[in-house]
Amino acid sequence: MLSVIHPNSHRGLPVVAHHHLYDNALATQNFPGLEGYRFMSASYKPNGEDERLSKHMNKSLKSLESVCRLLHRPNDKPKTASEKNQPDNPPEIVTGDGAFSLEFPLSGQQSIPDPREIFTRLQLRWGNGTTSTQYFRAHIPSIKPTLLDGPFSSIHINTGICLFSKTALSMDPGNDSLGSDSEKVTIPRTPDRNEDLTLYELETITRLSLAIADTAALIGPACRDHCSPININIDIPDFQYFWTACELLERNLVDVTYVNKWIDTMNERRSLLFNIMSSMIHSSLRERQVSNVKICLTSGTEAAVESIMRSLPAGPMPSLDELLDKLQKGHSDAEQWKNFLANLDPRHWPSTISELGRLMYVFKAVKPVLTHGPQQLLNRSSQSRQEKNLIIMVDNSTEWRIFDRARTFLKRYTKSPTNGASETIMVGLFPLEKIFVAGARRSDLYLEDPGSDMWSESEASRVGPWEVIDTVYGSIISERLRSLCHRAGFKAAMRETPREFKLSILSKTMRFQLSEVHHDTDEFEEVVACEVASFEHPQQSIFRFFYPIFGHESEVEKQTAFRNLVELQRQWSRDDPDVVWIQAIDTQNNNKVVGGLLMKVHKENRPAQKDDDEHQSAFWYPAGSQRKYIDECLRIFTAPHEKYMQRPHVYLYIGFVLPEYRQQGVADMFLADACRRADELGIEAWLESVVAMGVPIYMRHGFIPFRKHAVEPQAERPDDEWKDMEEKMQPLRFWPMWRPPHGKFVPGETNPPWNEFMSSMLSKL
């Protein structure tokens, strides 16, 4: 899913058009109004005219694969005792299967080596159900084989974000702020404190946080010493924004009061953005089970900021030479600045303060490997051959010039024998935006932020930045960011009631329609096919209870297993009149089935199951230990439901959504429909969450979690078949969850069924 914003298209409002990416399209997919951008699916076959495009795609894919090999190379060394205690949750890595191409006509002043850019798909899949898809433009240098021996001494992921947007600050990018005609100079307005985040800020925080977490998750044990943290450095400009106001003061266009207010506002915004972005990154890292990470706000401009602040009351502003001198004296980064400037290519030496501001971005990019002075050189002299550093720049593709200049500097810096510099590899990963501004040029939300009032083409109503983020990144990610912004005091991030949230989710998913499916129709096979595809990415062990396919089987075996599954689930419906099957279709993609839900609406009390022999045997597995293992798994898995839920309730038994449709509100639609049915009958509801990340989603709909349950069958004398099943199926965990009637939980009054069961047992003692 991506969105294209067409400026001033509906009664003066920008119009938002959402586009689904067609993964099976044979031709390139273009997007109306978004010139120069096109999508190539996994099924795309280039023709003769696209031969050059095919070469670019292969080159881009190889670069991305090289980055993945560098970060995720196998570890041949045995784990130490402390390493064995570290969580081991490597993702499955899938590269390719889709790409974006960007190509724009170059003006006479532009000079870049390759006008066509390719962003290649990278998909990561974790065992806990988390799936993440990025489109990366990757840059990686040729690497000496010796640098691949052992872990890196330090790993830094560099990123950055600007403040507000040029549009929000009323800064016309076409005007020259240094021009002699003061009437042509736009004086930026000073935003209010806690002015709502712009769409540029929301999109950048969301996209880069996810891309950084995915990058960190790629870093394997062979690349990283488990004792050393991954350092994530967020560069949020300060001096560059402050100098904008100081220039106006020098030209007598504003007064000192304006400058002080401007600087205070920028400082506060900078602090808020760092807190929100670092929290978003931490949340995404926890989902991916990545630990030992340090996030900091990149320093390096404090001396220059202090210099202009001291000059403000009486003036004049410091000159370029004075600022360069201040940067190299009397503060924590002084020696690094001295080292940086001493090794700078003379062609890149700043001639204006604005150029110094741009050079500061390059300094911060290479700062992690700059030596601090003579003492550090002495300390490194005996170790420099062993030390090696890795810098990964994860940033907007518009910042490629910073990456290019930083990489050029490092080549010069590390070759000089007098620097004592360690070997350094610098890699660039530029994630493609998902929200674009229409036009015949590179989209840039910072320059062309549409504001807070837009028109949605699909909903025929006004929408704001949050609604766009909801649609593109999904309700889970959007709610996480909204919660952080709400905590920071941003008004637009506040929701009024949970019910309004549910209604907004439903309104934003009008393209998806729910309907019941009868088990004897041809449609039913489509639903089961969707079920199989959904549980394959990532592969869910619990689904193997009914589908004995683990990935190595032949196509004939897979087809047989599918036919057996269709017949098995049809038989469930024939045997149990309470069974209801729901499908979700995409009305904008040929009514494709994108998800399903099997629920059981038990309007009457259910009798308790008797002993184990009452359970149906898993006959779809061959007789022997394989079947016995699955039978025991089913007994353990169904035990909480059978023990606690014998009265009327709605049981959400199996739910699924295709990987490419996740985080678009489809799961919320299923949950809302099931809860509606329960509420209409005034009864409870029950489900089992088979992944930890599902628990908060279900809680949002009124479900209360019980403790985590392990499905670990035991055998007195396990044979090879049993052990093989154990290896394939484990780990198996689930969380039983119960919803009271109407989802109303009153502390001290509402009693979950597991508490009632224990109270009943104790009363009999």
C-alpha cells in the first residue's frame, strides 16, 4: 500500500489516493500523477525495451543481498556461556520479489552518476508472527576479506530527521534568503509550542523507525560482539535552524525576541522528536527481540550553538572563521572536529556559514570513527590492526549526498598513516517512502507537506495526517505512534473513545468487505487457500496441527494435504451447526480473498468434554508417533477452552490475513464482527493468541489475557519420529483470552472464568 497526494485537487484541498501494490502483475505498475515512479512485481518479466531496467534491478538486488550477507553472515565459532543466554530469534530473510524504479529527467545543473534508482524489496519474517517489508536502495563498497573475520569493534546506525517542514514554517524553498532585496525574503513564522506533527515528521519517524529496527535485527552474532551495543545515532539539526533566524537578525529583518522564541521552539521540537522517535525504535526492536541497543541524539554542533547564543544579546554574530575556531577548542567534540577538518578535502572546505551547516551533517556521519586526540592515537597504535568499525546510514534517499561525502572522507581518512584510524565499512540503506506528493520530480514531503486538511478519494471525506498514516502503515503502528504523541501533548494524537477508534478503523477499510461463506461452495476452497498462504508467512507451528506440511514436501504431497484440509474443515461445519466462516475480500483487487475467520457461536451451554479418548485423532498424520505427538498437542491446546468455557460464548477459533494485507485493519474488522455477534446475544467470547504481538490487539477489543501456556507434549520413551516432530513444532506457546459480555470489565466485580474455576475448586475443599 502507498499513498499519492495530489495538491489542490478538490475544492482547493490536496487529494489523497491510496494504491495497492499488485504482486502478480506482469507489467510495471504506474501511479496516476506520480511521474517517474513505477513498481515491478515478482511476476514482472522485462521486455527488450526494459533490458536496461532489468540490469539496474539485478545490480540493486545484488547490493542488497551483499548487505544482508555482511550483516547476517554465519557464525562458525561456538557460543560462549554468556552468548547462550542471549535471545536467539533470527528472522527469515527474503530479498527481491519486487522493486520500485525512480527515474527523472536531469536538469543541466544536475550531475549524478546514475539517474535511475532502484529500491528492492526486503522481507523479514520472525517466528513470533512479526513480518516486515521494506524497499531499500542499498549501497555497499567492496570489502576486504580480512574485514569479515570476527565481529566489528563498533556498530553504528546513523539516521536523521528535520523539524516541521518548509511548508509548515512558511519557508519558500525557491527564495534566496541571502538575496539583497528584503521583500523577496520569506520570514518564517514561529510555530506554537506542541504544534501538531506534520505529515513529513509522522511519515519519517514511522518509516525510519521500522527500517532501523529491521536493520538492527539483520545484525547477526558473527557481525556483532554480544557485549558491545548497537549504537543508533539520531541527527536532528539545531545549528542549521538557529542560523536561519540569526541571518535575518543580521539583516535587521527581525529582532532578538523573535530569534530567542524561534530557537526555544526549535529546541523543544528537537527534544520531543527525539523522545518519540527513540521510543518508536525501542518498541520495534522489542518486537524483533533485539537487545543491547543504545540510542542517542547525535552531538557535534554545541560549540557553534553556544557561540551564536553568546552573541545574541549584543551582537554581532560570529564569522565563519570564528565558528570553525570554536568547534576545535574547549569542548568534548573539539579533537574530533580538529581531526575532521585536518583531513577534509580542500575542495569541500566551507566558504559560508550555510556551507558549514551542511558540512556538520557529514561530520556527524563519520564522528563515531574519528579519534579524540593524541592519547587515543597512542592507545590505538597497538590495536589498530584488530579494530574495525561498521557504520550503516539508514536515512531518506534525498540525503544520499551526505552519505557520498562521508564515504569519500572515510576513504581519505583511513588511508592516512598518521591518523591511527581503524578500518571502517560504511553502508547505505535508504528506505523508500510510502507517502508521496504527485508531480514530475522526486517526491519530498519536507518541501511539499500538504498540511493537516486533505480529501480522501476512497472515503469521499476530509482526512488528516493521522488517517493517512493509519491507512498506509496500519492501525497497530499508527496507534503506537499516536500514543507517544499523545503522551508528548500533541492534540491531534488524541482519540475520544474506543468505540470511535473501532468505527474509524472500519471506515478506513471500506475497500474490504466481510461476508459469510458456506462450506459446500467453491468459494470455501478459496478461503482455505488463503488460510494456508497466511499461515506459511511466517510458518505457524500451531497450524501444523491440521496441515502436515513443513516445507520440504513434494508438490503432490502439498496438494493432497490441501484437499484433506478442505474436506476436514468442511466436516467441522457439517458436524457443528454453531460454526460460522467469514471471508474478507478486497473490492479494489478483483474481490480477492485476503483473510478469513472461523468462529463458533455457542448460544447454549456446552457439555464438558470427557476423557482424552473423546478427542478426535489427527488421522491426517500417519499412524505412529507423529500422530500421537499432534494428538497430545491438540489435547494441551484445547484444555483451557474446554475447562473454562462451558456456557454460551463466541469462540474465535482460527483467524488469518494474507501477509501483504496485514496492518490494514482487516483483522480489526474480523474482531469487530465477532464481538458484535457476542454483544447482540449478550454473551462472552474466547480466543487463543498464538503470538505475543497479538495480545495487545485483542485487548483493544475487550479481551483479557490469561497466562502464557506452553504446548510441550511428553513421552516416556520418545522415538525418532517423536523427536523429529518436536524439533519441527517447537517452540509452541499461546495465550488464552476471554472477553466479558459487551467487553465491559469492572475491577473487583468482573471475574474471569479461570478465577471462577479456582474459586469453585477451593469451595469444595
